[in-house]
Amino acid sequence: MWQPTAGPESLRKRGALLAGIRRFFSDRSLLEVDVPLLSRRATSDPHIASITAQCNGAPAFLATSPEFGMKRLLAAGVGDCYYLGKAFREGESGGRHNPEFTMLEWYRCGWDDRRLMAEVGELLCNLLHMTDVHPLSYRDLFARELGLDPHSASTAELRHCVQREVDADYEPASRDECLDLLLSHRLEPAMGEGITLVYDFPASQAALARLSEDDRGTLVARRFEAYAGGMELANGYWELTDAEEQQRRLRADHKYRRAHQLPLYPFEERLVQALRAGMPECAGVALGVDRLLMLAGGYDSIEEVIAFPIERA
């Protein structure tokens, strides 16, 4: 079929939302930047699959996010900046996913995750016309809903909790798989009205965030996720700036991919070089714009807010 899946009203709402985002950052003097969507390097994250391509006779990859390019710009002295454009991920399809999607990502120099988390709340309140923002630690969320401490519970305890609380057709193999299942299938729907900002994730889920001790002396990942309407919208970090630790994590991702027979991509050594050159202390966050529009417009499926999803592209 030739017709778009999103109607004219939806497309007008998309245009207004994009204009509102740009106005929000213009008022705060952030620079809008552009980065390559086609690269010789791919994500190392074992939970994200890159879409491969050919360019000038050699393998290339569509960007899963603008992160690596933006961090190279930060190291070059660009300062506070944001990207609003396309990103691509293999295997992403469903009511809330499309392989090609619109991402908003921004970085604040000299900020930590707590300060950026507050700005995320301001942006979402502005665009969703909400007033209730609920910051909640990862530990407190699990304690409130499930009566357990996710940082100290044993793997056996977590598996038992998954069996009790989640209708899953497989048994999770690790602590993090248990925690992810509980968060996505049991806790997200229980977050209630308004905007919920969950922070201080387990250290094993740090990704590209730095680690520090919380007020109980537990080593945690300084990252947060934003939810509204039972839907995850954003993922933010107090960014890692240690080049050697960054390289260690990239190699660990590569090792994990090899052990689990996942595609092996050339990792982004230029990110390590940028950190060595002196990327400034900063916090950054990525936000899914299509999901945001679903919430803002009251739509049930991502196809209602994207003119040409993969089946029509």
C-alpha cells in the first residue's frame, strides 16, 4: 500500500512537537548538531543490534544513536549540544518500536545525572502538559512494589520473584535478566500517573555511566530512566570520561558478544581517543521522540505517529 500509516493530524502534531523541542533547547542556548548516520564503526552494546550496509565496497553501519559522534564533538570543545534526528536498530519492531526512529539526545557540560534528570522532567512536563514528577531510586522502586532489595537479593531470590510476578516463557539466566524482566513487565505498569524518574541502577548495568557509592555505601551506576504512562521514554547517564575504563568496557562487550555468538562489530576506538584527549565532565540523555508523540497525542501504536514504518517504507 502506498498510503502513510500516520494521518495529517498526527503529522501536524509531530511537527509541533519537534518545534517545541527545538524551542526548549534554543531558550537554554544548546547548539543543535549533526552527526553521521553511516559509519565504519558500530555499537558495542550486546543488547542492541546494528543494521549493516555497504559503502564504497566496505562494510558500514547505520547509527544506533548519535552518542559516539556527539562525544567526539564534546571533546573538540562544542559545549552543550543536542541532536534531533534519525537512528536505526535491527530487530526493533512492534507497537512501540520501528527499526528507523527519531531520537533526541543532549549533553550538559559540568552537570551530573541528578541535574540532568531534573531538566528531563522539565522537558517532559512542558511537552506532555504534566505537573507530577516522581524521582525514585531503583532500590526504592523494587522495595515498594516487590519487597526486595535489587542490589543485595540473591539470583535465586530474583528468579523466584520472576516466577511469581512475571508470565515469562523462559527462565532468566542471570541477575540482570531477572531485574530487566521485573522492571519491564511488572514495575513499569505500576508506576502510576505522571512522570517517574528512576535512578541509581545496579553497577552491572552501568553501560557508559560512571559508578559511585549511594547513601548506603552500595556501588551503583549513575544513570536514570524516565517513564510516563507506563512507557520508558529516556535513558540518561553521568557520563564516563575515563578512557581506560571505557576501553575495558568496550572489550568486555566484545567478549560477551563472542561468548553468546552475537555479531562482532569493530568497536569505536575513536571514542576512547576522544576521552583521552579530554572530553569534559558531562551528563547526557537519549529520548525516544516517537514514543513521546504517542503519549502526547494519545496514540496506541507507533505506526500512528510514523508516516512510513518499515512495512510501508
